[in-house]
Amino acid sequence: MNAKVNANPTKEFFISMLTRDVDIKAAILELIDNSIDGAKRLRPDGKYDGLWVKIQYDKSRFQISDNCGGIPIKVATEYAFRFGRPNDRATDSEKKQYYTGAFGIGMKRSLFRLGSVFSIESFTKNEHFSMSVDVNEWVKNEDTDWSFELSEEQKNQDYPDETIGTTIVIPSLNENISKQLSLMSFENDLIRYIESFKTTAVENGLQIIVNGTRIDFIPEHLFFDENIVPYVNNGTIGDVSYKIIAGLAPKGNPEKAGWYISCNGRLVVYADKTSLTGWGEDGVRHYHPSLAFFRGFIIFESVDSEKLPWNTSKTSIDTSSVAYIGVKPLMREATGEIIKACLSAENEDLISDSLSKMHPTSLVALNTTNIARLSTKQTHFSFSTPEYKERIIMKGISYQKSEEQINKVKGVLKVSTNKDVGSKTFDYFFERECLDDE
Amino acid sequence: MLDRKRLIISSKESALTMSNSGEKINYTVRPAKSVERKIICEIVENAELPTPISNYRYIGFGSFYFVDFILFHNTLNIDKMISIERSGKKERFDFNKPYNCIEMCYMDCNAALIHGIPFDGENPDIVWLDYDSSFCKTMINEISTAAQKVAEGSFIFSSFNVDIDCTSNPMDTMNEICGEYLPAAIQAKHISGNNVCNIIFKSIVAAVEKSIYERNSRYSSNISATTVFYVTYSDGIAKMMSIGFYIANTENSAKLLSSKSVQCPFFYKQNAWSATDLNIYRPSEISVPCLTKAEIREINKLLPGNTNDDILSTLTAKGIVLNKKDIERYVSIYKYYPNYFDASFYT
């Protein structure tokens, strides 16, 4: 009989692997995602007015509370605090909702990352529970027992609507987390991060409030009218449906140029200009500031959130995901189309100029309604404002000549700038040698 | 538009050529600036510091007049001094240097802080980035860089113009000048001529805090930046703002806050933070009233000890007609008031 090798994971190992590399802002956004999933269950019609998520923190304490329906005790004891998703969890797919909870680890990972003690209290309409975890104590227990214990539970009650919701408190933050949370600039960064990686839930009325500041829904924009129609493509890959919209936006915010990828209403990739989204690959040129007009949006949706192409921390894409591999050539196609239109203008001022002359209503917000409007496939991107049609394509010529020669020419032509030297010598030659050919 | 404003004043010399017929104050003298200089001197002189103030090094933008250099050398006995100048004829600066303990550093401020000036991490500095030009994001970066470089026990001051046009596109304007340090809670409704300084103040404090946090991570230190100075003033039309920090460990920061510096009326009263209530941060206002020498003499005879109301009624009884606001302003800065037009012999 062979000796047994103990390959069971230790709790310490598990926690350290789980929480390693988790960005604090991403961890907080995960907790918000859970609240939003609660809102989706509570309001299947997608209208979240009156629902809120409040985050309040300082250097010693973190709290997130919501009124998004609470967590049923069965879910708490069987799923919410289990690491991973048991196979019998079919309820979400059945309800045909697009949830962001996917891998069964988001909440736990965030809580372990932020603190060594946390407590959670939940009220649904009929049930209430509370639970407290001291991670250090939990780790000390026998490694085979991975359970937590509810400290209170009540069923079959009738709770008033105002109490319904979930509150998570971390009264003891990990030291390096505490230092970061105490920075004013962190609060700014967090608010901006949540704003950028906003979900459509905010658009639909959900209030997200951080230390008293409400997160605004600021949609991205694209030009869309009879002169300029965005690239649109859509389809399904397995259980995942996708929609691609790409086009031009005002150049003024170059940091916003690039690809935006969202999964089930949750933005995962923001303004990407790297090979992740196809730049610099397979015939597509690398991103360059002259392409600051470019905006591309991919919207993935699936009732099986695990099939979506995001990584486990929802901060980027799993590049081996089938859905993403299938969609990437289409992204390159869209990028290529838009770049062609930008480059054929030769002079980038021409695009800025044409775009700035467009009516303000041509700059369309990418909210749910407008995204739904863009439903017809349109894989040829064209851009045909009147000024653009009438343009003369200009190019620059640049060369070096000796200063002495240039000065002599300046004297003869009676000009003072090198630019005029180039321009007038070109005209001189063209008038004498090229006009006869016509 | 903001780029044009930045180019307007890059040295004190060009500032002197600005003229405005509507002014009550003779801009060539800059009395509020002169008062500010003396206040800063008083704050650092009375602080309880890890080493005597005369051991400090002074780094500033001297221009051709070196007024701050002269004051700090004469009053504080500082004899290690560096003046940073980005443009202008070197021969002119060299010629006008009043003392031989002043070294010139001919490069832009950022380069000077990063490689032009040696920072040994032990000997503290008084750094005064007195820009005079319109506030912009690079100033935040340079103040943050200074916070990373100076030794523990140093002071960093900075002054700039805050005449920002907030009427059209206030959010865009504030985003451009404060960058990522603009408090996320700020909305267009919070931005007004009066509040711009508070927003800028909060942006700078957040940036310096982050810079110190990074520094502490690198050196495993426990430094913090204590705000010691936050004033507004204007000589003529241009509204100016100054901010000052003391960069020190916990022990030395506490010593400063219990030293005589705190009694200076312009020492910053520490406040709690608030996300959106910007009115908590009231800067002290340096305002130099226009009074004749005779009027000043009469007020001085009643100082110290008499209230502003008493002074007003006493003077009125003597037939001296002044308004209460001017008396208040004068009394707040009477010890720093230039009794003659400040003119240096050296320049």
C-alpha cells in the first residue's frame, strides 16, 4: 500500500493566492457588482430607480451597504460564501438575466483582500442573517473545515421595505490597504474608476455613492448622422452574443481613444490601444495619437456569465476565450475601416474641422437606447461631410538644403521663411513643367 | 487660452511692465508680495526645527532682483542659496546676484529638482516655487517632485496667479489645470471665482499627500506634509495664491505645531477634510490698504491693544476719515507693512 501524499490546500495558501494581485479599486468594484446583481434579481425590468449602493470608508473602516434585495439564507449558506460555483446552480440561467457574478469568488476575494475581519448582515423580505468572520481565526482552524458560521438567522418574517438590503462592514483593514484608502487622491481615483467602469445599472437609475459623492453616468459618444454612420456588426458565438460599434468621436480626449469592452453591462476594458484589442497586429497599424478620434465598443452578453471572455478579476480579457478569439478579426476589421477613413483625409485638421462643423446632435451618447438603434450591420465605414467631399488632398514635402543656398533663393524670391521657399519653388517648377501636360 | 496666460509673466521683471490705469496700488512696488515675504520669514524663523534655520538651504526663483534671497540671507542668516531660472540672459542674473553665496541653476524647475540641484536627503531646505504665472498642472507636478526630494524638516512654498476664467466651460478649465488631482466630487456648480483657490488648494494637498506616500514606501519612512500656509492676495488686478508645507516626521511635525510659528496670524489653521464643502478652507487674505503715512502713524499710536472699532471711533473723533475695512486690513498686517517703498540697494 502506497503512502498518501497530502495535497490538500492550506487556508493560508488559498487566501494568499486568491488575493494576490487584486487591485483595491477592482476589489471594491466587485462588491458593487454583487449589489447590482441583487438589483437585477429584484427588478427584472431593468429599472433601478430608488435602489442605491453606498460606500463609506476611512483609514480604519470600510462599509458597503445596499437596498438591492438582500441575500436569501439558502444562498448564503449554500453559495454566497462557497469558493466556486456548485454545478446545481441553474437558477440564474433559468431567469435569463445577465449577471456579473461569474466565478463564485469575487466577493470573498475582495473581502479577504481588504481586511482581516468582516461582517455581513442581510435582510430580504422574509429572511435575515448576520455573519462575522475573523480571517486569522478561521485560518487557525483545522484545514479540513472550510465553513463559516452564521451568528444570527431568522426566517419566515415580514420585514419592512426600508430594511431590505445588505451591509458589509470591514472594521479592521489590512495595513497597506488602510494607507492607500487614507489618501485623498485614492478617493478621487476610486470615484473616477467606478465612473469609467460604470455599468448600465447606473444609467438605469441605480445610485452609487462613495463617501457622499454620487457617481455620475457619463456615456461615451460617437458621431452618428446621415453623413457618418458607425461601423456596426453583431452575432452570436455559442452562448455569447456580441455587438461591435466603432466610429469617430471628438479628438479632444486622446486618453479616451481605443476599444471599450463590456460584459453583461459591466465595462471590463477601457480605451485600450494595445495588441489586446488588435492594434499592431495582422495588418492593423499600431495606435498613434493622430488616431485619437477612434472609439470602438464591443458589448458581450450571456446568461451564462462564465462563458463571457473576461478574466477572473474582471479587469481584462481572457484572450483564450472562444468568444473573444471569434470576435477579434471583426475588431481588426472595424479598426482598419476607421483608420482608412482617417488616413485618407491626410491632413488630420481636415477631420477635426469637418467634425467640429457637425451639428451637436450628431454626437450621440452611447446609452442603451442609442445602442439598440445601431442594429443594422454596417461594415463599410464612410465619412462624407460636404467639406470632406470637396477637399483637396494635401501632403507635406520635407527636405534639407544648405543654408547658403536657401538664403540665396530667399533673396531672389523675396521671401523670408523656409516654408515659402519650398512652396514657391514648387509652384515655379509646376507652372513651367507640369501644366502643359493637361 | 491658458497657454497664453502662462507666457505673460515668467519673471518679476516682466511683471513690472504691466500697467493698469484703474489701479489704486502702485504695481511696481507690490506691497502685498512684500508683506507675504515677511510673513513667510516669520513663520520659518519661529518654528522649532531639527536644525537652526541658518543651516537651511534656500531654493527659489530670484529673477533679477533676488528680493527673497536678500531678505532670507539678511534675516535668517541662510548662506546656502540657489536661484532657478529657466530663461533670460545668464550674464544679467550673474551681474545682479547680490551675495556670493547664491548659486544660479539655469534650467527649468522640473529639471532643476530632478538633476540640477543636489538633494542629499539630510540637509533641509526652504523651497519657494514663486511662479507668479497662472496656475497649471505642471506646478502640481513640480511641487510634488520637490516633496519627494527635500530632506525631512524642509519647507515647500509655492505662489501663483489664480485669475482663472471660470465663466465658460468651468469643468474643462479646472480639469485642464488640476488634472487627475481635481477632487472627483467637484461639479460645475462648485466652481466660482472665489472657490477656485480652494479647489486648487485641495488638488495640491492631495498631490503632495500622494507624493509623500510614495516617498514613504520607497524609504520606509514616516513623513507627512503639514500645511502651514494658505493665503490669497492681489497687487493690482491679478489674484494670487500661496501655499506652504512642512515636510517632516511625526515628532518634528508635532514640534512645529506647538512652536511659536503657530501664533503668526497667517499660519494655516488645520482643518478637517470635506468632500464637497469647500468653504472650510478659508485662505487668509493679505490685503494692503492704501493709507497715507500720516494716517498710519495715527493708527500705530493705538497699537497694540485697541480693537478695530475703538481705533475707528478714536480716529473719527480726531477728524481722520477712514473706513473700517481699511483699518481692519491694516491692523492685520501692520507689523509687516512697508513703512517706505521697499527698494533694495542692490538692484
